Amino acid sequence: MDFKGRTAIVTGAGKGIGRHVAELLTERGAKVVALGRTKADLETLEGATGCRTITVDLADGAAARLAATEALPADLLVNCAGINILEPFLEMKDESFDTVQAINVRAAAIVSQVFARDLIRRSAPGAIVNVSSISSLLGFRDHAAYCASKGALDGLTRVMANELGPHRIRVNAVNPGITLTELARVAWSAPEKAGPMMSRTPVGRFAETADVAEAILFLLSDAAAMIHGHALPVEGGFLAN
């Protein structure tokens, strides 16, 4: 997977999966424009990779559109920015639901719209990967807003694929299971919490950020030229049970 001569926009690039994607794309020749909310995280990423960074709160639709425009032109897009607010369904707050949808779904739509319009204007091909979750398929307790957002993101991916494919813009999603980002590694360190999930995972471990990042890069690459409109689970067989 060689990305020399290509520019990639990565949202949510300050931490976790998004950061690993930005690092791998840089290693493999791409110029990366990293979007994120925390300036300090982006500064360390820029220092390590030389990528260009844009600090933005993607929950703000106007700011998301402006940042996406500033990141152009680009050939590839990874919508990785995401947030989760854990609340039981009966106690879920309106503002919690709205914030999760704004970042997990609306921001991906806005950034993709800006990105795709520019590709079409330039008559250039491209690829988009939306980072969803197995939560789009399963109803995890206390995850009502999150599960709803990821189900919406999968639906958005299919519509984008249908409409953008004729313009030579491929669109896919990845659906990670539990992925051991720095925060998740702490959250899932307790055996009593991790045990039931691990017992349903045939490969016997949770995903590392590298596992998901490599899948994303594959879908961005020319090797995936005929993969379009799909949501790829990256969960070690969890959904097989």
C-alpha cells in the first residue's frame, strides 16, 4: 500500500485509531492533513510525522465545513472523529444525544460533502472510509446515543457509495469491536468486565489500533478498487457468535 503523491484528510487524528491512521499514511508516503479537537495532541503528531494540522471542534457544523475546506485539496478521507456519552436509555439527555450525533454522523457528512464536491469539481478519483463500530449492529447497554449514531453512519456510508460511485469516489466503512486505545486499555483492564466480551471473541484478544488502521488503509488503497459501499467488521470474529 503505497500512497506517495496522495493527500489524505484524517479527522479525529489526535488520539487512538485516527492517530495511528495518520502515522501509517505518512510512513507510506501520503501527505496528511490531521483534524482534531485538542491542539496539544495535534502538535505532538505534527512533530512526529510532519503532517499539517487543523484544530477544530467538529460538533460545530460551520467550523467543520470551514476546516474541511481549509484541508483541500485531497485524494483520501478518513472520518474517524467520534465521541461516546454513556447513559442508560431512560436517563439519556437530549444534549447528549445531539452532541454524539453531531460529531459521529453530521461531521462525517459535512467533511465528506466538502471533500467530494472538490473531487468532482476537479474530475479526480478518491476514496472515503468512515470509522463506524459493531455498535451499529448490537444494542449495548448505556450506549443508546452511540449505537444510534453508528447505525446512522453505516446508512450514510451506503447512500454516499450509491451517489458518489459514479464520480469515481469509493466509500466504505470499518466497524471495529473493542479496540485498545489508551483510554480503552484502562477501561477494559478489569477481568470481570473484559471476560464476557473476550469469551465471545474467537481470536482471543481485543483489537489494537494498528489492526483497525491497517484495514482502513487497505480500503483506501488501489488494492480495494472493487470494494465499495461495504462495512467491514474488525472484531476478531465477535459477530460470528
